[in-house]
Amino acid sequence: MEILQQLVNGLMLGGILAFVAVGFTLTIGILNFLNFTIPGLFMLAAMTLWATSTPGGYPLAWGLHWALAALAGIVVCVVASLVIERFTYRYMKAKYRDATEHALPLVSSLGFLLIFEHLAITLWGTEPHRAALPFADSDLRLGGLVVGVPQLISLGLAIVLVAFLSTVLSRTRLGRALRAIAENPDAATLMGIEVNRIVPVVFVVTGAMTALAGILYVASYRTVTPFIGDTIATDAIAGMVIGGLGNVWGAVVGGLFVGMLKVLAINFFGSEIEKIPVWGLLLVLLILKPTGLFGHTAIGREKF
Amino acid sequence: MSGYLAGILAQLAINIVVAYSVFLPAAAGLLNLGAAGFVLVGGYVAGGLTSLAGVPLLPAIAAGGAAAGAIAFLVSFPILRTRGVYMVLATFAFAEVVGGVLLNIPALGGASGLSVSAYASLPVVLAVTVLVMAFVGWLLATRFGLAMRAVHDDESVALLFGTNLRLTQVFAFTAGGALGGIGGGLIVHQFNFIDVQTTGIMFSIFVLLYVLMGGTQTAWGPIAGALFFTLVPEGLRRLSATIPALGFLEASRYIVFGAAVVLVMMWRPEGLVTRTLVEQVFGALGRRPERDSGRGPERDLGRRAGTRRETSPPLDTAPRPEAGDG
């Protein structure tokens, strides 16, 4: 039972990781761009939700209803994501044609990560805050297993959204345009796809997914600091690589796998060991089978 | 010299050493997001040697550098199998594994970090830094430095011209790792402390950022990057301390740094200090480094016609004039 409970906990953590991993895998699969602002966006959504729903005492503490606060978090992230698109991907693309050649977007996105983290530190300080949300204590008890409702929602939502995303990618006109850009942006332009209008879609989706993950994280764990994004996002990167770069279902599987691996490792070996299995596995996988479990061989190669 | 100034100077020197540990692989076209890994290895080995085994300071720092270099050599073979984004992730994963392993060695302090009593005073730190700078400057002036640049610019063409690709990259990675280890030895003995938390993900990100911001074309770039990274946040902090109206700068100084990174990447994608800039500066000083002319055609266009070289530079190992002090 103990093990089963741990597996459930791992699955729940994995649900959030899967969300973030899907954001990573979309930008890397379509734009060949490792978007390092995602930890910042994740944290920004979580902190915005906490701050705007707090009755007072902090900047932006407006005491909003939690649903409005969550919406504020998503809006902030989508807007921030569009700003990132403008200043990293599009700018490099316009000026240097093949944006990925110089590793520039990657570096700029690290710059944006710094900006976001220190913006949160400037506004709200480094100490942990506790969000008071109404549904935070609602745990389901299923025959001795404790399942958090927010976690359950995040897992379900992750699967539904990814199913939706993969349908969009494979069935719709927009999806076809995105896949064309993924394969060859220049050829896509020649085929009449307006790259500069389609690419922001990727950033909006990434921003919204990451924001949702941050909101579900607050709903599940309630404590926020400006640094929550770092661990979650690095674990999500591990999940993404395990699933294979550019594969949305792979990201879900990888995220769930990393979540369970972490929880089980902490359970059996203590909390200080948690980094070794995830990153050790990732290192071995990168060296032996860099395409991950379901990845496409062409993505991420030869380019930064 | 006041203690404050000495502290800044020591921090700057350490930042320069760590910058070169990322610069060397970067100059050979390898992005290393795992600087923390090598710094941790060097710091823990050197710190462990002085505190647990009573080894004198300088041999301990050298041993830390050697240990980090040896590990860099060993991991370079598997890591060099990866490319692009995968390499960034692999070096990143490597640093995380190193941190995770060190966290679980109780003899070295575990999660509470390693405290040592041996102290590296400012002259020691500066002397080591000057040695490192001289080494990098010399290395870039050799034929090997030329090979690194060739590999950085185009691997296939470098291979075509008979450059030993694998050797060049392995050596650049190993030397970078060793310098990171030396930097770690300096850190642990200057601050009498090192731990996995502060030398973590953000550390690696910061180092990579200020190196790329400074520019990886010349050995001056990392110095410029380290200067910017050390002095600008500190200057903003001082400014906010003296002028109360600017108090917000205290907390937000790294926002300025992040914004500067984004802007530099937009306007000077090759970094603040480029080969052309170094050339212009030395040209203005009347001693233009002649071996600095073998770059791409797009930069030749930017040069004044009168300074264009008459003959091709020989492919020998004559040191570049600026190399010795960079």
C-alpha cells in the first residue's frame, strides 16, 4: 500500500511535470529552440496567482477570487511569452535568418529567465509564501489511498490537453502549418505559410500550458517561492528528453516517468539522493540514445 | 586596500578563471552549461585536501584542477558524441549528477557544504588568475588555438583541412574542466566554503551568460563578461545604498543584467568584444595584430581598405601580439 501511495504521488507530480515538458517539447520540436524561459513563466504564473488572490500586504495583492487570479496568471504568462517571442526568436530570425545557428535564442531566453526570477524577487522577496486556496485541502480517499484533487485534475487536464494538441497538430490546417515550419521554415514560407503569424501561436500555447502547470502546482502544493520553477522545469527537461524531443505524447510519458522516479527515489533512499537517478538516467540516455524513447532523429541535431 | 575592494577584486578574479573554463570549450564550438560541475569537483577536492589531509594550499588547488580536468577528459568522450541542444543538456545533466553525488558524501559536509580553514589571500588568487589568463592567451596563440577557432567556425571544413576534430574538442573540453576545477579551488579557499546549492544550476547559467555576453572570439571576451557581471550588479548595489531614491536597484540589479544579456544578444550577437573590435583597438594603438586577419569575408568588408593585409598569414605558430596579456 505504501508503495502504491508513492506511485500515486509520483503520478501526481508527473502530471505537472508532463504539462511543463509539453511546453518544452513544442518549442523545441517546431522551432528547434530550447526555451529556458519556461521555469520563469511557471513561477510567474504561480506567484501571480498567489499575489493577486492575497488580500493585501504585497504588491499586486488585490484579493481577487482564485479563478480570476488564475486567469491573471495565465494572461501574464501569455503576454510575457509573446514578448519573449518578439525579442528572442523573431528578432534573431529576421536579422540572422537561421535563428538557431548562433545559439542566440537559447542565450536570450536564459536572460529572460533571470529577468523574471529577479522581477519576482524584487516584487515579493525570496521567502516562501502560502497561497490560501479553497480547494487545497480536498483529498480523495480511495480505499486507503490519498489522492489530491488538484493533482488529479492536473493529470487529467494534461492528458486531455495533449490529446487536443496532438489532434490539432495532426488534423488541422494550423497543425499542418506548424509541422511544415518544424520541417523547414523556408520551404514553409514558400508554400504560403506566414511564419511570423504562426510562430507566436507556439509561444502562446507554451505560455498558457506553463501557466496552467504553475497554477496547478500552487493548487497542489500551495507554497510558492521565486525559485519553484527551477527544479520543476529541469525535471521536465529530463522528462522531455526521456520521451524524445518534439514528441508531445513522449513528453507526457517522460514527465510521468520522472515524477514517479523522483518520488520512489526519495522514498527508498532519502531526499538528498533525488538528483542522481533522474540526471544520471538522463546523462546515460543522452549518450546512448539521444532521441529518447519516441523522438525524431532530426530534431536538435547540428544546431543549438 | 580596503577589505571591500579586495573582496570585489577577488570575486572578479575568480569569475575570470571560471569564465575561461566555459570559454575554452565555447571557443571550440562546444556550449557547456555544466560549469558548476567542474567547479564543484575542483572545489571539493582542493578543500578536502587542505581541510582533511592537511595539504598546502597551492598543491591542493592544483590537485583540484587536475581532478576536474581528469573528469572532464573522461566525460568528454561520451559528451562529445552529443550535439547542439543535446550537448547543452548533457553538460547540464553532468553538473546535476556531480552535485547529487557530492550531496551524498557525508565526509565532505553533505548538504551543509564544505567549510575549510585554509585561506587563499588576494595575492594568491590574483597570481593564479594571471597564470590562467597567460595560459589561455598562450593557448590561443598556438596552432592549437587556430584549430579551435576553425572547429568553432565550421567543423566539416576544419576536418577537410586536416584538423584533428576529436583531439581539439577533447582538449578544449578537458582544459576548460581543469580551469573550472582551479576556479573551484579558489572559491572554496577564498570564501572558506563551498556547497552544492550556491554552485548549482543558476551558477552554470550565469557563467555561460557572461562568457557569451563578453564574446568568445578572443580571450578578451570572458574578461569583459566577468567585469560586467562582477561590477555592474555591485555598482548598482552601491548606487542604491548611497542614493535612497534608487533603492529599488538593490533588489533588481540582476534584472538589469538579464536585460543587458538580451540586448547584447540582439545588437552584438558575437558578444561585446569581437575580433574586429580588438583589431580596431590595437589598430588605433598602432600595433595591429597581424595574425588576426583570417576571419570570414563579412568582417573583412567592415575593415578600411588601407588596413587590408598584403599577403596571407603563414600557418605557423607565431604568437599574436595581444595574446600574451589576454
